[in-house]
Amino acid sequence: MKPIHMVDLAGQYQRLKAEINPAIQSVLNQANYINGSPVKSFSQELATYLSIKHVIPCGNGTDALQIALMALDLPEGSEVITPGFSYIAVAEACQLLKLKPVFAEVHPETFNLNPLTIEKYITPLTKAIVPVHLFGQCADMETIMAIAEKHNLMVIEDNAQSIGAEYTFSDGRTCKSGTIGHLSTTSFFPSKNLGCYGDGGAIFTNQDTLAERIQMIANHGQKIKYFHEVVGVNSRLDTMQAAILQVKLKYLNTFNKERQAVAQRYSEAFAKHSHLKPPVVARNTTHVYHQYTLQTCDLDIADFRNAMQKKGIPTMVYYPLPLHHQNAYQQDISLPVSEMLSKNVVSLPIGTEMEDSQISYIIESVNAYFEK
């Protein structure tokens, strides 16, 4: 059995090598490393895949969030509602722009922003909601968009972990994750479901005016070179990364199905486990399993992880400290669900290159831990 990784990027490269290498060589031959033709063609192909009008690439997922917030031109001190159990990027972008991240509670089963709690966080200073589609499934966007419309708020979807997931509205209409809010952002970090071989990100929108402003902001605030209309940043997707992403986009649906197959094996194996609760998939979304995250009960997670490591099985905890307890973003609030989850979740390896023997070995090792 080959070594187990949280995500086997080397194995995935070997699988796509015959297409990846010529794509890289083409960029080297043309020597157009910044804003080369693959950047535009990849953006168009991703827009077609998502069925959205505009995809504006940028340097990374955190830049994407910052640029999206800059495009809204919010007054200093404006409040932005976002989940307390999540990665730091949304809070970081808010603070850099002198906005206030307001950490809201998440659903105890899906780990996503709980729309039933959103309205209690809304104040006259609230200007936007940033739901994070955590671990691979969509937040309840229909409800969130209704709340946003009621209170005249903008919605930015953080789609970094759920690209390719599908959301179904109550009327039966379906659409891709990241195409529902006024804006959406994503990351092409290497371990993402659609990842490049370095940093990369993008912003999506159906609104022409916002798209034009985002394009300017990402390019030093200019439409015409040396004529700067707004304050911008320098955030570009490298041509090399765009060429790699063009290849990988063709396989995104296949990759997501392979992740789902691994998750199904795990969930069937742990369905009746007294110490482990498999991920719960909400009824109105598919799950593309950027992470396979178990909720635990009466488990010493450190001891469990150490035991798995000794067997050659890596594990991760996403995220061990909720945002309102982070030193840089500390707020004197109580989010009991977020606090509970941070102490009781653990993620197992999942990816596109996992072999049956590896999956079986992980399941057997996890079960053996509880039989000792």
C-alpha cells in the first residue's frame, strides 16, 4: 500500500501529467507569464462551468475576499456577518479594510452559517453577509438571500471549499455553489477541489457594474494603463497557474465524484459508531467533501490523532479555535456551537487518488482504536 496523505497532490499530478506538462511548456515557450492567454480562456471556461457572467481571477482566495469587499465600497466601521467557526480569511479581509467582522453561530450538523440566528446579529451598521460553504456543502442560501433582501444587505459567498457543489431551491431550481450571492470568491490553493500549483483565486458575479469595478481593483484600480480611477491592489492569477487550472477544470466533476465515493465508504463504516458522527449533508445541497470531517463524542482527539499517526494515517483538526477566541480577532461573545465544534471535530484523509486498500486500512484502523 502506498503512503497515505491528507490529499495526494503528487499522485494527482502523475494522473494528469500528460496534459499538465504540455500546458506548462506552452507558457514557457510563449514567455507570457503575466496575463497570458490562458488566464482569459480559463476565466471564460470557469464562467461557462458555473453558468455565471463574470469570473475575475486574482492572486489568492484571501485577495478575492478583500477585493470583493473593496468593490462594495462599504463605509469604515461597517459590520459584516460571517460564521465564527471557519478559516480566518473573511475576518482578516474585514479588519484590513477597517470593517468589523461580526461572528455568527453555525448549524451544529452542517457546520455552516445558521440562517435562523442571522437576524439577531443585524444592526444599523450591518452591510453584508459572508456565508462560508464549509468543507464542501452549501450554506442555506435561499434563506440567507431572503434575509439579505429584507434588510438590504449584500451577500458574498466564500466558495473556496465547495466549488462544484450544487444547491437546490425550494422551487426545484438548481445552481452551482458560488453563483447565488451578489458576489462570490474562491481559492485555487493546491489542496482545493480545483487547485493550482501555487496560489490563485477568483471572484464571480452576474452584475456587470460590480465586475468592472472588481477588474479595476485587482489591476491597480485602472481600466487603462497608468490611469487609476479607484484605489486598487496588484492581484493577478499567473499565466502558468491558469494553464494548469484549465486542465484540471475538465476533471472537476470527476474529482468531486471520487471524493464523494470515499466519503460514502467512510460514512457507511461509521454510521452506527458511538464516538463518531459522519458529516450530515443538508437536503438542499450536494457535498463535494473538500474535507471529510467527523464530529466526535467522548473522544480524546489528541490521543486518537497520535494513534492514527503511528499507523501512518494523517488527520487534521479544522478548526481548533473559533474566530472570536483568536487573539487578533477576540470578541466577548458566546457561540456555544462554534466552541463545541472546535473541540470535537477531526478530519480524515480524502482525495481523488485514494485506493481501496488505503480506505479499508483507515476504516479498520479507526475501528480498531475503539476496540482496544
